[in-house]
Amino acid sequence: MNQSHDADPTNLVASGVHVTVAIPTYKRPALLDRLLIETERQAVELQNLTGGQVRILVADNDPRGTARAVVARHPGVQYLPVLIPGIAAARAACVEVATGDVLQFIDDDEEPQRNWLVTMVGCWLEVGTPTAITGSVLPKFDSQPSPWIAAGRFFDRPRPTTGTLRSGAPAGNLLLNLPEVKSLGINFDARLGLRGGEDTLFTRQLTAAGGEIRFCREGVVYDLVANERNTREWVLRRARHHGSTTSVIQLWETRGLNRSLTRTRLVVTGYGRVLIGLSDATLGRISGSLQRNASGWRMVNRGLGIVSGALGRESPEYARSEDSERHSSDTCLYSNLLRGAMNKATDATGSNLGVVVVNYGASDLLRENLQIGLGQAASAQIIVVDNFSSKTEREQVRALSLERGWSLVEPDGNLGFGAGVNIGVLRGAQLGCKTFITLNPDAYAEPQVLAALGQTACRNTHALISPLVVDSEGTTRFRGSTVSMRTGRIRTGWVTPDVDPEWKNWLTGACMAFSGEAFVRLGGFSTAYFLYWEDIDLSRRAANLGMGLLLRHDLQVVHDEGGTHNAANSRAKSGLYYYYNARNRLMFGARMASTGNRINWLLSTPKESILIWLRGGRKQLFTRPGGILALGRGVIEGLWIHKTHKNHDFS
């Protein structure tokens, strides 16, 4: 392994250069912690030489915010949650947020050599402050690679002399002249999602725009090659991904007839590589040359990747679970739609506050609780989302909306609560609303309470807010609640601050206020729950992203719970109540509980399911036995979700 030389710090002394070190990360807390310790040491070293400021920025691409606790142990390090999945989005967010003269990237699975940061910044000054500097990335194996992998040199990268011009560069050890990059208007393309190749596209665009990339041989980081990557299967799979990315990027850069010609050329090139590679691999096997055999198989797989990418059949390099990827994609789409609506809104209503009410067969409750003039008195726009239950109900809601000046959204079917709120917020944003409150049809709020909640959301743009909830007799029904991340039990209470390792706070969707910006960051409610637990999910995702959960003890809304889910003239709940509470408790556990606690969720399921059923009273076993069947169906489906959901990548 080549070793780098110590940097000559002469050109750094009193230079005043300001640096941001950016670390994109995804579910590697132990490696991140170790990297931060060394990066902080090198940042102090650089600051002492230059007299300038060095900031460290961690871009966490895990929706569950696994890096936040690590960053909290390093005062002064900035934590940046990135909701959109993929390394491209994380890098793009770093470019947007970074300040100063230089942005230096290093990955969470890399280890910088001594004086790496001083060397990279010093080299940038020495060669004339080009648009970018790319440094050496050397492999560091957990265990000795097999002779076949060593012969194929799968982890080796070119190391030309310092100052050599490069047409492209990987981003794992990339320094950017930040003002110049921003003036060129170039950033990493988040549309690449989980594919990889974002650094290839970015640096090609940089040089095409007239930027200059130079190499720094002495600026060394080590790529930590874990044993699971040190296998024949993994290196060949990576060769296929690299080939696929080559095709994707070239196709993105062409249009019209040229695109068809490029696709044809790529297919021919790919199959040509396959044939040449098979020939080399065979000759290597016959001659006993491991190097020729390995390089031949690498060429075969790269060719197959080129073909699959050209034909649109490529798979993401950084694939996560299928359900997670689909959910993340939907979340990203909704966030983009909502942000676009907020940016384009002309404030047609004159109301900054939107009150979103999701209705299902409860027009009588709407008439009673959303009284005439409520919106005007609260300086709010009332948005009613009427999930379809019957033609008669739809006509009644239409008449009420016309009479009372509500904005009505009419889905063709029943979308559930979360999806209903999402489209209601989107409609409110189109009308010019910037802050929002969810309100159940069976809840009543005074205008001044709604106005105060809206003002709180406006002041706390990265928070969720709920008031106290009382029934019509004044008994407190909600004063904050917590969920056990060990067993999934729900209990009343509030933990301040929200740092208990087991009991975590959540706010009720029966009345919850938030800014449009907060809802954009969260991607809205998860639509997978349909009914119940979606507010717990939203609360915990918000907390994992570093957002606040605020409980306004001085504000109250009246909620006679049961108006929308109790059986007629009975304490018993509806079958849907039991089914979705049992199912969604297990879904939440699959998504949010740690790997070590998932077995506890399963073991506690019988007891917790009985407690859910007992909310409707013991007499229902004889009066409404169907509830226990609905509960059982929910448990069975929840167990299936828990079993099949392998990655905690949902947001």
C-alpha cells in the first residue's frame, strides 16, 4: 500500500480559508462516530494553521435519524437530515447548506490518513484553487482478499501525480471550490435516487461547464472494505452496477433521435464487452492466469450492466427494501408536489391558516362542530376532505360546504385518514395556506384556539403542535401520550425532554398543527396505515429528523371520542377500529423498533391485543363478538407485515 507524505503547511499559514467538511451517512453510527473523532482533530489542526473556520456537516439519509444521537455527542457538528433517499440527494443537500471557500467530502465508511485535511486544502491552494481536487482512495481490508480478487485489483484506483488534470472523479475524497461550483449552478442530481453514479455525472458536468479538476496524490483516505464486500459476488455485482450507471448517465445527456442512437450503441458496446470478457476469462482459466480470468469476468459483468442500463432494466446500486423504496418515492413525490403548490400559490383566500377535516359519513358532526363563521372567526380556510361513503352523504357535505364557505375535496373512494389529510393540505397550499391544523369531525375548537395553534406553528416551522383534548364534560382525554419502543404499549403522559430510551412522545392527529414546510420535510402522513397509528408514526419521524413535538397545555379542544368509530349506542368499537389498531401497532414496530426490540413486540402482541379489545368493554364479547374476529385478522396481517419487512427504511 502506498503511503502519502506529510503536507507542507507553508501556503496555509494565515490564509483564512473557510472549510466545510461534509459526511453523507446511512445507518453506520459506529463508523460515523470514529470518523467524527478524527475529523474534529484534523479540523482543529487546520484552523490553527489558517486562522479560518472549519465546519463539519453530517447529512443523515436514514429517515429514522440513526446518526442524530451520534452527532449529539460531538458539539459543534451540524446535523442535516435528508429525507429524499439516495447518496445523490445527501450530497446535493451538503452543497446547498455548505458555506465558506471549500467543501470537502468524505464518506462514512472511509478513514482519513494523518494530515489528510491539511494536505487536501494545501494542495488546492498550491495548484491554483481549481474547481475541484480529487484525492487518493486506498483500500483497507477487514481481512486479506482472496488471490482472485487481489489479482483482479477490484479495489485499486488510479493514482497519477499531484496536479494531473482529471475529466471526472469519485466523490468519496472530493474537494470543491464552493463559490465557483455554486456560480456554475451545478449540483448532484437527486433523480439518480439509489442508483449511484452521482459523482460521475456531477464531475462530468463540472468539466463540461469549464471547471477544472486536479489530482492530489498525497491526500489519502482509506476505503474500509468489510468482509461482505470482499467477495467475488459483490465485486462482480458492483461491476454490473457501474456499467448500468454508465448507460443511464449517457442516456440522460441525450435527447430525441440521438437518444435512440446512443441506446443502440450502448447495447452493441455492452454485448461486445461480454464476448471479449468471456474470451479473456476462458483464456485465463486455461492458462492459469488469475489476473486475466478476473479482469475477463469484470468485463463480462460491466458489459451486462451497460446493456441492462441501456434497456431500462438496471437495479439500484444502493437498493433498500422494495416497500421502503416505493414508500420513499411516494414521500418524495408528495413533498415535491406540496412545495410546488406552496411556491405557486397566489394566496387567493387571504388566509394563512388551513384547517383540514377528513370526513367519512359524519355530515351531522360536521354541521355541529364546524359552525357557521368558524373559518372567518379563526382567520382560517376550512378544507373538508369527504371520503366517499354514500351519494346521500356526499350531497349533504356539498350543501354544507356551499352554505358555510368550506373548500371541499371529493375523493372517489375512502382514502383513509392520512391520505385524506395529505390531499387536504395540498389543496390548502394551492389556496395560499402556509400553516395547517388537522381536526376530527367529532372535535370542536374555539376560533381563538385554532388561531393560537396556527400562530404557534408559524413561529415553530419545524415542529408539530397539539393542544390538550377534553370531552364535553371537561374530563381530559389527551395530555400527551407515549409509546414504548420496546413493546408497543401506549400510555398517557409526556416525557420532557424526549430522550427516554423506551418511552417516546407522540401527538394526536385529532388536532395537530404544523407548518407547510414541516409537512414538506416529513412527506406528509404515511398512507400505509389507513386508520390509526399514523399520528404516532408522523410524530416519531419528526423527532427522528430533529423536529420538535410541542404540547400546548394552555389550549383545549373538545373531542367526544367515539363519534366516528364507536358502535351505535354501545361502548364497543367498530371492527375497523380493532383491525387497524392491531395491524398498525405491528406495522409501526416493524418500521420503527430497533432490531433488538422486534422480538419483544412480537412476544407482547397477545397481551397488547387484548388491551386494545378491552377498550370496548368486556360485555361486547356477548353483544358484538365480531370485534374479536376483526382484532384477530388485524393481528394476523400485522404479524405478516412484521415478518416480511426486513429493513427499517420507511419514513
